[in-house]
Amino acid sequence: MTTITTRTVAYPADGLTMIGHLALPSGTGPRPAVLLGPEGIGLSDVERRRADALAERGYVALAFDLHGGRYLSAPEEMLARCMPLLADPDRMRAIGHASLDVLRAEPRTDPDRIAAIGYGTGGAIALELGRDGVDLRAIGTVNALTTGRPGEAARIRCPVWAGVGSEDPIMSPAQRDAFAAEMQAAGVDWRVVVYGGALHAFHHPPVDHTVRPGVGHHPVHARRAWRDILGLLDECLPLTE
Amino acid sequence: MTTITTRTVAYPADGLTMIGHLALPSGTGPRPAVLLGPEGIGLSDVERRRADALAERGYVALAFDLHGGRYLSAPEEMLARCMPLLADPDRMRAIGHASLDVLRAEPRTDPDRIAAIGYGTGGAIALELGRDGVDLRAIGTVNALTTGRPGEAARIRCPVWAGVGSEDPIMSPAQRDAFAAEMQAAGVDWRVVVYGGALHAFHHPPVDHTVRPGVGHHPVHARRAWRDILGLLDECLPLTE
């Protein structure tokens, strides 16, 4: 177990003050870095602990915020904020860029070695950074097989890995096909993993006792998706190069 | 680098004398074991070296034979033999069981800890062993998302991992959907990885200079598929337990 350092970082984006969670590995000097985007419900300890786990492996990691420090556990409020956001690539990119600027400004970050991963809305933002031409080493998303504006996927120059639950009604088979077609037409190096039987947000421990149709935790596939994300980083963002 | 021992094993199956390649890890005592099935073209050094790599990791591995020691590089001959075989679950199972018996008879094999992996026709045989109710720790296949007889997938009691190239015309999207539906309906713990842009047999180095429509090597995805197979074994067939 190595000692990591964590810090809360406040920065402006989307008209709000975002409250991110920055995790630094032990040691000194620049290290490869990971931008980590949360589910649409907002940044929570789920993503903070994932950032910490990445720092324990040796990466600088920023779990970024979507909603100005708020956690939108009421589905109506979450949808009211996320649906317009997901429909607006420029807004998503602005949130992504603001977070990326914070990550790049950290002295421990090697600005030439950054990957973006994310879940749900946070994953959609990771993909939009790629479609905006940001120089990333990898993009990894879970339940975020979102498509973009025509032609822009060709700006993605890094491997893309995307995981999805087979029974996810939000990332439907038609949406998965559209995502795959977009990536393939753009000449992107892409992969999709379909986790059998998993629902939307399968990677996320239950938020409360409310039953949400189409949403559910799948601990076994959640562990696999995390290992798959780590495998993507091992491949594309090695700790020594 | 550990020292492994390899042995050619001859055994009867499907009216032929099969010539398998058995690879044993260094050390003594029983170890977990892997049955490894080749592409329809037949057993070659591609699969022999994969069995050796598994033995170097500590597994007993048997790369089994499909065609009585023959390698069917002429597509017409390969199809003439494999198409009827793939249409006959009982014949596939008989070949699989004969190979499994050889693997189980090896004193270094722990008969309670066996996984079956395979490519193409060899992968279809691995799945048929599962549908026959064989007690396996994992089934992993590459470009073999083959469906079985109605109801029999419910006999599969181990995790199933299947990889396929997105552009594989033989394992078409409709076939992938049928496979996923069969696994899901049977309550199997399953995953499918779609490797973007990869063709049929993408994991296999070129056999010769002949261009075969829909078939092609993809070295990057080939490495990923091998790592994914090793990840499946790490998860389901740990070397120590």
C-alpha cells in the first residue's frame, strides 16, 4: 500500500463552481494522469475512491464534478440537468476542458500522457474531448456509448474502449450499433465489451433503496469493468515509458 | 522464463487419430489445466505456442487436434470438413470429450480445475462441452459465437467469455445477437467483446499470401484477445486456490 495525497479542487465550469477530487501518487516528478468522469447522478465517493485507486497504482487522477458540488439523487432533477447537457456537445466539452485544465495544471501531471475515462454522463464527456481533438492516450467509458456530431469522431486519435450492460435500456442495442458504426466509419481503434445481464449503471453500488427501472448494480461485472479499465490504462498509459 | 515440457499425444476421435500438443508447467503436482481448441484450419504452431505460453504461466495445456493431424489450408477442404462438424453438436462433443479425457489423464492435471478455450471451430467445441454439462471453470472463445440446441445452454455453469471482430462476416451481428440471447435466456454468466474493425480469424497470423474475403490478421486486437483470455483464466482458474 502506497501513500497517496488527495485534494479537493474548486474550479469554474458551466456557470458553476465545480468541486473535483484530485489524487496524487506517492513520489515526486511528473506521472501519467487520468481524468475520471462520474455518472450523471454526480461525483460521489464511488468515483473518488476510483481516483484514489488509480493514484495507488501511480497515476495522477482527477475525479471531476458535473453539477457544482451537488449530488442529484432525485432522478427527476438528474434527468432535468443531464438530458440537455448530453444533447449539447459544446457544453460537455467545456466541462471536460475545465477539468482537463485543472489536471494539466497539477505539477505531478505529465501533460503529454493523459487518458480520459468515465461513467454515463462523465463517459460521454470523455468521448466529446476526443471528438474535440484533444490529445489523449486512451478513452474508456462505461455505459456511455454516446454518438457525436457527424464527422467529429475522426478527430479521436487514441484507442477507445467502451463497456455496456447487455440489458441496459438506456444504452440500447440500437445505440450500441450506432456508436460502433460511428467509431468504425471514423477509423478509430475501438472495442466494446457487452457484460451479459447487466443493467444501466451496473458498476455503481446502490445509491439508496429506490428501485429504478433498468438500473442495477452487478458486482461481478463491476469488478470486471474496473479490471478492463485498468487493462486499457496498462496498455495505453504505461507508468514507465 | 520457466522450463516447460511438451509432448505430442495421439488419441482416437471422430474416426481419426488425433495428434494433440500437451504442454506441462515446471514443478510437480497437479495444476489447473486448459483445453485449447484450434481454428477450423487445424492445429498449428499458433495454438501449440499458446499452449506453451499457458504452461509457462503454470497451467497444464492441451492444444487439441480437429483433423487427425492434418492442416487444411485449402479453404474448400476446410469447409467441407468443418461445416458438417459445426452442424453436429454430438460430433463436436465427441472430439471435445476425447481431448478432455487426454487432459484429465495427465497426472499433472487437477481434474477439478479445467477451463476450455478455443478459436473458431475449436471454440465451438469448447462451448458444446459446456452445453453438454461438463464441469468447467471457464469457457473462452474467439470468433466462435456459435449457438447450440434449444435449452442446452442452461447446462453451462461457468463464466463464458467470447471475443469477435466487428467486421467478421461469418460471426455476423445477427449471429452475435443470437448467441447473446441464448446465453442470457439460459442464465449464463457471459460477456462478449467486439474488437472494432477486426475480421474473422483476426487473432491468427496469415497462413499464406492468399487473400480470403472476410478473413484477416489484426495484430493489435490479437494481443488484446490473448490478454483477455489470460484475464479470464486469472479470474476463473487461479493458479493457487
